[in-house]
Amino acid sequence: MKRITHWINGEFSTTKAARSGDIYNPATGEVIGNVDFADSALVDQAVGVATEAFKSWRHSSLTKRTQVLFAFRELLNENKEKLAAIITEEHGKVLSDALGEVTRGLEVVEFSCGIPHLLKGGFSEEVSTGVDVYSIRQALGPVAIISPFNFPAMVPMWFFPVAIACGNTVIVKPSEKDPSAAIFMAELWKKAGLPDGVFNVVHGDKESVDALLTHPGIKSVSFVGSTPIARYVYESGTKAGKRVQALGGAKNHMVVLPDADLELAADAAINAGFGSAGERCMAISVLVVVEPIADALIEKIRTRMDKIKTGDGTKGSDMGPLVTRVHRDKVASYIEAGVKEGATLVEDGRTVKIDGNGFWLGPTLFDNVKPSMSIYKEEIFGPVLSIIRVKSYDEALDLVNKHEYGNGTAIFTNDGGAARRFQNEVEVGMVGINVPIPVPMAYFSFGGWKNSLFGDSHAHGTEGVHFFTRGKVVTSRWLDPSHGGINLGFPQNT
Ligand code: NAD
């Protein structure tokens, strides 16, 4: 049994926790460890340490910061298999998925290595006689990052490399369901030469989140999780005067037009619908199929579904378990609701048989889903794919735009003009054209629209750098040396 505790000032906390939580291996259903939960006193201690560390980290040279970031990048790369194994053990996703997650996080570290260029300000000479104006961006101070269970390494890495590169100090509050990845990365930062106190991890649940949201020492909050909590975090954090970006839930539609390559579309539906057991905020949850191709597409998807091997993520399976028993049962209850509401259950994941007490649910497919059904309206966050049949592009677009979520979407077509219209007309933050999971590269910014994001800044890319810095503009007038400055015999400058 492992015991996970907080990481403060470059070492494990020795404070005894009043509360803690169990950590499970979802593939066996067994408790494999215990994680300490922070109270407001512990959060206060972490903020105090981060505030102290900020005094010197904000003055560290860009060269020094870049050297630490490069060293962290090397260590992360060398240890990516170890980190992936930690993720699989606590989250359940298959090892290749976990490795993919680390790689996407690494890309943000690599992006942040370019911080000297990213922090360059602007300069206008002689805006008035003898007057220059220039802009600089400065770090905020201690910042909080609160992350969900589904990407325990990548989601914190959407934020902390950028925050640290900009000169801030960081407190990460990972999901209590899979807390070990954040601690592993904290140890790598120490080895990379990051000064103690710049990167801290506090574990916990609502109590620790509330303490971060109201602590006057915390200058910004980057949150990722479900929509109700994202809304709560945004409202509470901004009320306390903090800068907040709160990324919420999703219900991503993949529109398939009649001229699409159906083999490509079927492969995409499988990967994006069932990869990571559907526990991805960019997972495809709804296929909007423009007739007359639905029957042909469903046949191709079914054939592929039959080949998906559900099982332990360390043993060569394609799809792992769900994260907890409670979540597994919640997803299964949506399957029941879909049947009751009249959708056609084409493949039923509840029939999957795997030895042991893991949190298993196989891939599930519904046809003839209607917009009024709960399986369409709500985020399921599991391996359940719904098909809605429509008659036209306009009907498909209308569905996507009317949905409360607007994280990601995709269109499958061979018509460039149709794709171009879609990218222009669709009210969603991230759009794929013949690409089912259009996660932006690190140098662009990640984020959705509508109830998928509260706040103005998306994650990483230029928006990330702006989120973690404050702009300052300096207007300066330096008189010519002939006006009483150091007299080196300058001729009078008119
Ligand atoms: P969650 O909202 O339950 O938890 C997220 C974080 O909030 C965790 O750190 C948790 O400890 C904390 N938390 C939970 N309840 C809280 C409360 N009442 N008050 C304060 N803090 C609380 O989300 P989850 O189940 O860990 O993650 C899955 C959700 O995250 C899905 O809805 C998914 O769509 C979303 N997600 C969104 C994105 C995105 O980019 N938009 C990315 C990944 C995950």
C-alpha cells in the first residue's frame, strides 16, 4: 500500500492529515494506496512557501529558467514509461494511451522552453519628442492548478510549464483519484534544478479547492473538470478577485457527410469514441450522420467494435476499465436510460465479462438517438457512442450549435467547401476536419466554448503566456545628456 502526501518546498510534507482517501487500481478493483487530504492550514502553508519562493524565482534570468525547463524536459522524456505506468495503475487507461498523454504534456514543456521569445515585449521609439513607450509582461505570483482524474499528467502540464517559465510559483491540486503522477513530476522538477517552493502539490477534495479559491495569496486559478464544478470555481475565484480559467465538460459531435470516406470515419469513431474508455474531454460522444450512409457506417463501426479487447491496461488491451465503481455504474445507468427512452441499443457494453473486480464496461453503441434523450443531452464520460441520423448538413450543424457544450467537434467529408463552411459556422472551440480529436498543438491554445469553458483564456500557447502574466506599459522620457546629465561633451541634440 502506497501513501501519497503533499509536496511542499521541495519535500514531502510531514504534517499529519486529519482526512485521507483511498486510491484504487481500477483494473483489479483493489485499494492500492491512500492519499492525504489538505485542510485550509496546509493550503496556507503551501501558499506561504510559494509566496516566499516567488520573491526570487520572478527575478531568475530567462536563461536560468530555460535551463531548468530543458533539464525537466530531458528527465520527463527519460522517465515517460515510468510515468505512464503510474497513470495506468491509478487511472486504468492502457499503457499506450498513458504514454500518449505524457507526450502531449511534453509538448507544452517544449513550447515553454521558448519563453525568452514568448515574453518579448514591444517598443515604440520617439512617440513624442524624446519619449519612448514599451510593454513588458510580468509574473502574477503563486498560481493554483486544479486538475481532473482523466489526464493526471497532461492536464497539469497544460499549465505549469508555462506558469513556471513566466516566473510564477505553482500549487497543483491533482484529482484525489490518481494523485501519484503529480508527485512523480514534482520529484523530476527537483532533479531538474528548480528551486524549492516553486512547484508544490497539495492533495485533497472540495476543502482544499475552497481554501485555494479564497486564499488571498493565490493570484490565479486554472481549473479543469466537470461543468458544475468549473462554474463554481469560476464564480468563487473571480469573486475573490482572482484571474480564473475554468475548463468544463463536453459532448463532442462528429458530423459525417454522405461523401465522406466511410472507412476513415469508422476508424475515427472507434478511436475517438472508445479510446481511454471515453474518459476524454475530446472524446466523440455523438455521431451525426447525414443520410443515406448511416446503415453502411454502422456496419463498419460494429465490425471494428467486435475487435476491441477490453481488459487490464498493462496487458496489451485496447480499452481499460472506468476510473471508479461509482463512475462505472453511472455510465451503465445511462445505457439503461437510453434503452428506456427508446434508442436502439446496437452493442451493449454491459455484457463484457472479465475476471476479477475491476470497473469494467465494454464499448456501447446506440442508434436512432433523439435530441430529447438524456444520453444525448448529458455528458456520459464513458465508452458509449450515440448515432443521430439527420437529413441535411444544416440539421447537423443546428444540433451541434444548439448543444450546451462546445469543446470539440469534427466533420468528415471530401468536400473542402463544406468543411470550410463548417469551420466558419460551428460554435465550438476546437474543430477537426477529417480529424476526430482536434487537440491543438502546444503553440496554439486549448479550450472550448459555451459551457465547456468559463473565463477568457484558453490553455497554453500565446493565451497561456498571457494568462500567467500581467501586461505593463512604460512611457519614458530620458533627457538628452546636454540637459545636465553626465557631461561627456555630447553636442546639443535638438
Ligand atoms: P470533477 O469536476 O469531479 O473534479 C475536478 C477537480 O475538482 C478535482 O481536482 C476534484 O478534486 C475537484 N472537485 C471535485 N468536486 C469538487 C467540489 N464540489 N468543489 C470543489 N472542487 C471539487 O471532474 P473529474 O471527474 O475529475 O474529471 C472529469 C471531467 O473533467 C469531465 O466532465 C470532463 O469533460 C472534464 N474535463 C474537461 C477538460 C477540458 O479541457 N474541457 C479536460 C479534461 C477533463
